[in-house]
Amino acid sequence: MGGWAGVLHSTFLIKRRNKSNLLNFSTQSSLLELRLHKYVKFSKSRGESMKFPFSWLNDFLDLESLLKLESNVTKIAEKLTMVGIEVEELTENSFYNGNVVVGVVERVSQHPTIDRLNVCEVNIGKDENEIVITADKTVSKGDKVAYCFPGTVLTKSNKTIDVVNFEGIRSNGMLLSLEELGIEEKSTGIWKINEQVNIGTEILDIVAFPPLNKEYVFSVKPPSNRADVLSVLGIAREFSTIYGIPLKSLNFDIPSPTIQAPEIKVEDNRCYRYCSRVAKDVKITESPLKIKLRLLQSGIRSINNVVDITNYIMLAIGQPMHAFDYDKLEGEKIIVRQSKKGETILTLDGNNVELPEGTMIIADEKRPIAVAGVIGGEETGVTEKTTSILFESAYFDYNSIRSTVKNIGISTESSNRFSRDIGFYTTELAINMAISLLGLTNVSHLKDIKTKKLETPTVKTSFKEINNRIGYKLPDKTIKTILTNLGFELTQKQDEITVSIPSYRRDISILEDIVEEVARIYGYNNIPPTIPKINKNPEIPSNILMFESKIRNNLVSQGLAEVMNISFVSEKDLKMFKLNKLIDEKGVVEISNPMNNEETILRPLLAVNILKTLKTNINYGIRNLAIFEIGRVFTTLDDKPSEEKHLCIVLHGKRYENWAGNENFSFFDLKDVIDKLIVYLGEEIKVEPVQNIPFMHPYISGKLLVGGDEVGIIGKVHPEVTKSFDVEDVYMCEVSMDKLEEKTKKHVAFEEIKRFPVSPRNISVIVPKNYYVGNLVEFIKNYEITSDLLIVEVRIMDIYEGSPVPEGYKSINILIKFQGKKSVQKDDEVNAEYLSLINEIKEKLGFVVRGV
């Protein structure tokens, strides 16, 4: 392969559909880099890009006027990329250097010694015929061919055609295929020209654009929401606006109808518009040369005049069409409906497809004959014997087409356009264009069914507002010209303008879209860079952000690490977390369009995914973890989705592991972390034991109370849950950030640091094994001291079970710190209060105190 191609590499990203200000300040865009390289076939997903020959644009705007303004086609391609329509590839095809002309084969004979070759005598309009030897056995007398003179260089292969001697017979030149001319990807034989062209006509006069004497093939990749530019007309509209050249009017002469309109019934309201005409006395032939060449250069194989015209119109104006053999329709009618359970269709590509129930289909009286917006059926396809055609041109709901493509696994050029929302602008135009280009005379009245009111949306704004959003002042006339050339209609009332959006621009709905249109056409690189205004008195962060920041800083200072997880969980995860009841009572929020088939629910708790994160770290050998996450959780409240921000803290493994020994995390370590956090926020926290939290240990769990109100839960994760996640001994608390913020919204009072030393005392109390030790701690804190003493700290130091502690009991070792209020206290005064406290524990709680 040979020839040359230009490739555009964009150095900037064009922002799409930002609902906030489009541009706060502008940046100078770098110029696009243009490189010429040997032609390379890039593999692309079907339907993502569109190829078309540059000369095709001449049908919609005056290319000679454009070339007078910009003679360099690579610069023209660069301009298109700069306005957001990316030119992926620009292929220059000069076809050949030398002479290739139209000739007629006047005699064909078998080569006397080489069976696979024929000897042809070709008349090229000179006194003597040229002798050419070919391996194409289909060449026959009377065929018009492309005769290549010796010495001509074929651009694609860089091959020079020479006089070749085939065992005594000289071949003076060569008969060319479309592949050798660089027009077709793969040819099966030489090009036979079925057109009224004179012998001796230069082939360049047929295949090249006259002002350039060559052809350029554009491969463009529009943004995903720009269905309008998946057509030559859409690209022409962009160039019309860029260069200020008016579009040509589209007029197609339709003969007077001689047949009744076809019977059409639309039962599926996802078909917004359905246009149809019937044509009879149709002759299935080869397409005209111009149409055939344009399709081939666009990467579409030519089939016959009817099928080709539907593809041609799709590329030309962006409207997919379909042609049914009218005589093969059962009942001679069309029904747009939903598929029934078990229905199948044999598609045009020869596959038998089972249709999911509810798929929008085109049917006759008995069967599906097409998958709406995606692919036609083989049973009603056009063949050489077809004489009556029913043309279909429709506008379908784009979400429905996307679902169908996903469900049946078939994507086509038609579905690629329908799924981007093509609008209703070209629906009738396509039908009339097909009738006119095919030259049909025996046609029916138009059947045009609309199931949806087709309104023209508007956006109200002002020239000043548009300039404010761009960050640069453009003249009102410039803005008006840009929008008018793009097809928008403007009406002005004082300072306010109302912009009416054309039906083919389904991507436009809000002010920011209008601003983007003006900015991209004017040119982002033409907007001078400016320094944004900086407020000398920046806004104070919101209370919730400050609150979150305080929590993060405190937990990090305590040695914890923050993690961030996705918001999606699977039903299996929730069942592993013993949350079956939440699922059964529809207390979870399900995702209508999940990213995968498993994670289909928004997390109701942070703990679910944080446990999965814990497991992942353990698998990587990181077993000792103290982590936290702040994020939103989602549940349903009164059958409506509700969201709330939570804090989750998890401890796992060893609290420390070094030369001094090792010690596992315990419930009290977690309690200590949350205690320090709440005290830092200016409050105190209490734990109230509960046994009904499904995913928590029944005897090591409780509610977190601040100011008497519940703000969260704390405890050890249930052994069955940790076993399901393949982890061990996890301590976890989850707190409502909204409730916690509400309970800690108070002025923090400061106290003078006491100057007197503390006097520590230890006490060991025997309590039942299932006794909640927090109650004992609260009892000690609330003990009323009669002397000039304070209890300034109560801390659990150890819990012991085993001999000599009786079975069914545990020993709690508690550190108590006493401090004088106004003076240093003597040991005998502290001991007196200490012994009094022990007597209170014995008498009021009935517990045994060890070692006293």
C-alpha cells in the first residue's frame, strides 16, 4: 500500500456540556500538529467514525469558494478539529502520476501458452488498439475499462506500470481495478465502467475533484452527542459557519403520486415519527458511478441501486433508511410494535436473532421484518427480482435503540446514529431524496405518522451573559452571525434574546450549550488568555467541610489512615453482612443502570465496602490496620431515596508489634479512638449495650450516644460476617455525621489547667462475664466526693478471665485518677475517698473487689 495521508493530533480537549460556567478564563490553545505519513489502516470500532470524500461537500456548499479562502485542505481539516469535530485521519489520493484513460475492449482471446491469462485488444481512441494481458477472466468484449499507459506511477502502491513480455506477447500497459486506483479497499477484478463516458476520457476527470485534480478522504470522529455531524451535510454546515459560505438549498423533485399511501400502524410510542412511500416498477441495477465511488471511498460496499441509495442518504444527510420488498410483506402493511416472547428474526447478515420481549420491531401481519433502528430482516430484503419497494424513514427514541443494541449485541451504522438522537429534521427529506435520486415515477402518497409533539426548544439569554460566560467580549453581530449560520433563530426584545434551537441539534438544551457554540466557532485559540479575578477575602469554607476537616485531622493524628471506596455494593455483599431484612423490605436503593451486573445497589453502610478494603489489604500482607472513611450512604425513606453522610472507623490486627511485644486491637482501643474524637469536638460519648444489630457481636456492641441521643453504633463485627469476608476480629463503629454535627454545635468552654498533681489508684472488680463494663465506668465517674477532690479520669486498663477468677466472671482492672480542687491532697485523704468508693461498689452494685 502507498500514498500519503495527513493526521491531525489535537493538543486540547473541548469541554462538553458543563452545566456551570463554560469558561472562567481562557487559555491559549496550541496549534494543531500536522504530520504526513504513509497511509496506514487504523482499526476503529464500527460506527465511531465517519469517512467521506472531500468532493462530496460540494453538494451542500460551494467548494470552489471555500478553496479560494483556504486552498490547503490540511488547513481546512485543522479548522474542523479546532471547532470540536476531530479529524482522525486525512488521506490524500492523487490516484496516479501519468495517464489512465477510458478504453473499450474490442477483442478477448486466450493466451496461447499461459492458461490463466487473456489477451485483450483495447480501443482508447487512437489509430491502433493497445494489447493488454490480464488475469481477470470476466473481461469480455464491449467492457469499458481503465487503461493505464506504460510509465504511469500508481500512487497507492507506488508501482510503475511497464511493458511486460508474457512468453512472446507484450502487454502494453495495464487494466486497473478500483483497488489499484486507491478507491476501494479490496477489488475482485478490474474496474468495468458502466457509464456513458467517451473513449479516451482521462480517468482523473471521472474520479477526482476538478479544482484539485485529486481527492481527499476525511475520517472524522464527532463528539458522542453530535449526531448531526455524522453526515456530510452536518460537516458542510460546520464549514459554512467557519468560512461564511452559505449552504446550498436542498430541492428534490417528486413525481405526482399514482399509488395510495401504504398502510402503517404505530403501536409502540417509542417510535416518534414514521414516514413511508411505496414505489413500483423499480429496476434493480448497479448504482450510478458517482454514488458508487462516494460509497466506496466512505468504506461502504456497493450492492445495488436501492440498497446503495439508503446508505448514500444516511451518509449524506445523517438519516438512516430501510427498503423493504413490498411484495414480500404479509398483508402489505407495516406495524411498529414491541416484540413478543420467543419471537426471532433472520437478519440481513444471515444470523437468526432471538428478540428480547419488549424490543421495538418493524413487523408485517405475521412476523418481525426488522429490528427498529438497528438492522433489517433477510426475508423482506431487496433482491435482483424486486420490483416494488416500501421505503422507511423514522425517528425512534434513542434510549430504546441503545437498549436494543445492548440486548441483542448488534451495532450498525444506523443504530450508531439513532442512539445519538438524530431528531426529526431529515425524516421526510430522506424519503423524497431517495425517490428523486433513483428517478422513480410510479410512487405513492407519503404516509407520515407522528406519535409525539415535535416542539422547538428555546433558550433565553443576552449577548452580555454570553460574553460573561466566555470571559471575553465579542460584538453582538459576531454572536448573532455564528448562531444564525449554525441554524439557530434569534429574536431580540430589548436586551433579552430568545434562541430557537434547530431540530437537528438535539445536544443543545441550556445556556452553556449556546455559549459553547459561540466560543468554539469563534475559536478558543482566538480568545486571549486572561488572569482570573482572585477574591482577596475568600469565602470561609462551609460548616460541614470544616467539621469534616476537624474529624479527619483528629483521626489522622491518632494514627488512622483514610480510605475511599466506591458507592456500589452487591446483593451478595449485603447478605454476607446479614442485611437480608433491609433487602426484603426494599430499604436499599437499586441502580437502574449499574456499571456491572453484580454491584447494583447503593451502599446503605460504609462498613460493607470498608470490610472488602480490609480483606484486599490482608491479601497483600498488610494485616494491622486502623482506617476510617467519610462518605455518603443511601437508603429509602417513605419509598423515596435518602442519603446521609457517615463516618466509619475500623481496627484490625495488632495495636503494636515490636521489640517490647505485641498486643491485638480490642473494643476498648476503638472506644478510646471515638472518645478522643468526641471530646475533641467538645462533647462526651456514652455506649449503651444492644444485642439486635444483625452484623455485630451480640455481647460486644452498642449504641453511641451523645447528649442522650443515638448518633451511631460501635462494637465487634459478628464472627459469621467476618468469616464470610475471610477476616478475623474486626472492631468497627459507624456514625452519622449529620447527627454528630448537630449534637456538637455548641460553644466550647475553656477551663484553667489545674496546678495540683494527680493521685492514681487501681481497682480490680469481679463482674459477670456478660456485664457491660461501661456501666461500672459511669458509676465511678458519677461517684459523689465529699472532700476537696475530683475524679479527673477513669480508664479500663485490663480485663482478665481465668484462675483464680470464678468461671462465668471476669476481672476488670480500672485506673482512677484523683486530683485536688484547691490544694495538694495528702495520701490519707485520697485513700479515704478511694475506700469509700470501693464500699459504694460493693454495697450498691454487689460486686467483689479484689485485693481489698
